[in-house]
Amino acid sequence: MPDRITLTGLRVFGRHGVFEHEKRDGQEFVVDVVAWLDLAPAAASDDLTQTLHYGELAQLAADIVGGEPYDLIESVAGRIADEVLKDSRLSAVEVTVHKPSAPIPLNFADVAVTVHRERG
């Protein structure tokens, strides 16, 4: 399905990581979400209820990132994807969680994990 809604660069403070100081001090995470669904009904009706409300999508992702701490950003991305895909109108979702302040003692720009889920 070629139609999609994309949310890019959602910045949320969270407490994810395998090290105690990551859970204690927290850091900023950046989230991108791509949701595939048929947008023809929304385009034809101009009705918000016929599409995925991107404000609600952003809040859902923010609540997960800002909520329960996980050791792995793989778990954070998977939880967001699973929650988003509960909307039966979606055929697939892709979630990327960036951890730009990951505790790596080298010069780097970003670390990210991307998960892709499709309706089976």
C-alpha cells in the first residue's frame, strides 16, 4: 500500500539503557514513525476520523518513550510499533528510535534501531 503517514523527529526524554546511570539520569530519544494505510477515504471525505490522527500518534509514542524504562531501544521501538498497529486500518508500521547520546566512548552522530511490523 503506497499511502502513508510519517512522523519524523519526535523528541522525548526517557530513561532507557542497560546502564544504571541511563535509567537514573535519562536522556533525549528521537522517534520516527511511518504508518501505512489507505488514505483515500480521508482524502475523499476530508474527515479526520477516516485517517490516523498524527497528534494522537505522536502522543502514543511519547508516552511509551517517556514511560516505563527498558534496557534496549529495540524494546521501545517494538512496543511503539505494536501499539500503533492495534489500529486495524493500518497495514504496516515502521518505527525508528534514535539514541543520539548513547554511552559510546567514540565520536558518532547517532545510534538508531528500526523495527517494521505488518498486519499478518
